[in-house]
Amino acid sequence: MSTTAIATDLGLKPAATAATASRSVSSVEVTDYDNRQTVGKIVVDNAKMICRGVNVYYGEKQAIKNVSLDIGANEVIAFIGPSGCGKSTFLRCLNRMNDTITTCRVTGQIKLDDDDVYDKSIDVVQLRARVGMVFQKPNPFPKSIYENVAYGPRIHGMVNTKAELDDLVRDSLERAGLIKEVEKRLNEPGTSLSGGQQQRLCIARAIAVHPEVILMDEPCSALDPIATAKIEELIDELRENYTIVIVTHSMQQAARVSQRTAYFHLGDLIEIGETDQIFTNPKHKLTEDYITGRFG
Amino acid sequence: MAISQDAHTVKQFDIQLANFRNLVLEMGGLVEDQIKHAVQALDDEDITASREVISRDQIINGLHVKADEDCVSLIALRQPLGSDLRLIMSLSKIVTDLERIGDEAEKIARMTVKTYDAASSPPSAKLLRDVAPMARLASKMLHGCLDALARLDVEKAVEVAQGDDELDQEFQSALRRLITYMMEDPRNIGHAINVIFIIKALERIGDHSKNIAEYIIYLVKGKDVRHVGMDTLVQDALAQ
């Protein structure tokens, strides 16, 4: 589907329009089963991030095809889909992690509040402080637990005194649900923690710089069910203050933690909807086939 | 999204689902027979056949328990989603209604035994005149919804749901006639009360069949059409 078509669907004038897609646009209900037009409502009332007509290319290969989607403030939105469907690629567009890949090219528009994420004037380091990320494998710095969390606030100049930094580190560890386990060993290396603790340390590190959005790329795939449950509980608590986008291969996890779910397939955003609806009554056959395990 | 007929990647899941569905259909077939035999035995004034209906209810109860076990096991082991989840939830509710229909058949058989086993004279034919037409309607509804379940046929399910009104009206007029007979001659009261239990059982079979039809609509269309009124039910069920 062309950008023009999307723009028209959104009730906007074609050309230059994606750029002006505003929050006033509401209730786009698309129910076309045959072509690769997103099924479901892509627009939310309180959008934190607005993506319109996003295309991503790795060299010649197009990895994301004209994806338009709003991410609502204080929601947990899950991206699901088979391997290679583009969900991680799309996630990484949201804080320009794809910039590091030389062959990668992103077109279309992604806005964080009113700022164009891909605008030349945007400082990528600042952007990634606002849109933090947690990765599949816990990747603490080879430093102490304390330093892992203190590093971000320090380089961003967020604190003036040691006491302030101490408070921020404690507060971040507390919000990440880790403080009780580490308060007596803050100077031990971050890598001395268990996998689940390390992942919560990475979350503490991400929230220490007061992000607005947290991107999570399969944050529990290397964790056992108990550590997973702790992370999921944490995600639910963090939702009060942050917007969370999570990519997961576990449909049960998507069902447990998210309010909305987006299904990607071969670079297309096939369907977006309330998580409850996606898992009980998906509208698109591809979504249905994926969630019921019918992909041959 | 209509229900997918494609095979699952995990073949064993398909087999388990098919087994579960067949079990429910088998239970439906037995329940259908039970009604037929209960009504036939009443017509034949056959106490022996009625007692057989009563004892066969145990088989249906056994299938009910087995179906519930299958359902729990499917949920625990397969974590079904989408149409699979709707299928399993609907089937698990359908078996409850089927079991109750079985109970109603048993009730009819018990009433037959009570009516013809007594020392008193048998009831006059006019007291029983509404039983056969009501039994036909109830059986048709049950047959229709089992048919709709086997073929996942929403239109058929709608037809069944719509049929319940006619059965309810039959019940009301039968009740009025029985009241008249009781007022005419108090000696009719004993038998008339038994007949009321019988026609009430038939009326309940219609209600359970309608429930089953509603679960089929949910299973296929994903729309919950219980307690919404007939107009909405038809609209939701037949919407593309």
C-alpha cells in the first residue's frame, strides 16, 4: 500500500502529509482482509510516539513496509510475529538504533511527542536517554552494580552531588525491584548477579536517566520463569510512569503484559488491536494462523 | 475471523482437538437418542424402556466428566489462542448443556414411570396431547444445533435460536390447556402435574439447544450473543 493510500485513510491530504499527521486524527478502522493493509485501529488518543509510513531497507532488501502505528502514553504495546517479520527492526527504529548499521535506511516519519526522531537537529544520545532500551541478553557494563546505574545520569549531567547520585541509583534500583537483593553489595560487579537480576539491573540502568519510553527486545528470553515473572510484574509497575514497547516471541508473555498487540509479518504490520481481542478473536487470517500455531 | 480449518504445525494438537470435538458430538448423539427413547416410551406407556433411559443417563454423565478432563488438559498443555481457544471454551460449555438435556430426558422417563407404575388409572389422552408436538420441536432444535456444531454452520445455529420462541409458545398454551382440565375435573390434577413436568422438560431442552446455538455463533464469529435479544443475535451472527 502506498503512503498516499495511508494518508488518505487517515483523512489527510497526500504528499507531505505524513509529516503533519496529528493526534486529532481518530478512529481509523481498517477491515480489508485481502491486501496487506493493517487491520485494526492504528491511532490512539494519547499518542506518545506516532509512526507514519515507515519503511526500512537493509541495502536493497526492504525489512519494513509502510508501517503506520501510534504508541500510546503509559501503555505496554507488544510486537509479535515470526522471526524475520521486522518487529525488532521496527523497535530499533524508535530510538534510531538502526543508525549504527551502515546499510540501513529508514524513510517515513517517527515522532516522539512533537519531535521528529529522524530530524537532523536531534541529538541521538539525548534521544536514547528519552527512549531507553533493554536487550535480549542482559548486558551490564563490566563495572560495579552501582556504576552500572550511575553511568547514565553522570554522563548526562543529571546530578550535581554524590548524595544526589546515590539517591538516584537507589531509586532506580528500587523501581527495578532489585534494591533488596543488591543494597549490601553495590560495589560488586554487575556480572556477579544472576541472569534475572542482571536484566533488572539493565532495566534500572535504563530508567536511571528518566526515559519516557522503554523499548524491550525479548527481555525475558534468556531468563527462567521466576525471573520472567519478576520482569513482567516490573513491566506492569513501570507502566505508570513510562511507555513500554516490548518485542516478544512468547505469545503468552505478550498476552500477560500488554494492553495492545501488533502482529508483524514479512515486514508488514498486519493487525493491531487490544491484546484481549488479538488473542481471542483476531480479524486477520495471518494473525489467527500465527497465534494458533498453524504456520506450516 | 472465521474459524481456521488449516492444520496446526503440531499435529498432536489437531488430533486432540478432533478427539475432543468428536467426544462432544458423540455425547450429543446419545443425548438425542435419550430424548427420542424417553418420548417414545411415554407414548408406548413402556416402563421398562423408561427405566433403561434413566440408567443410560450415567453414560452421558461419564462423557461429561471425560469432556471436562479433555478441556482442562487441552488448556494446560496447549495454551490455545484465537479460534482454538473459542472452540475449546465453547465445547466445554456445550457439554454442560448437553448433560442437562440428558437430565431432562431422564426426567421425562421418571415421569413416565411414575404415571404408569401407579395403581391409579392412566391419564386420559387429552392430557398428553401437547407432548408429541413439543417433543418434535425440541428434538428438531437439538438436532439442528448438533448439525450446526458438526458443520460449524452459523446460519443453522441462528435458525435453532429462532425456533425457541415457538417452543416457548407451545409450552404456554399447553400449560393453559392443562389448567383448564384441572379446573374441569380435580381428578386430573395428579396426572396433569406429571405432564407439566414433562412439557417443562421439553421446554428446557429448547432453552439448552438455544444456548448451544449461541456458543456455536461465538465459536465461529467471536461474538458473544447471549442475552442480547434476537435481533442483535441474528445481526451479529450473520455479519460478514
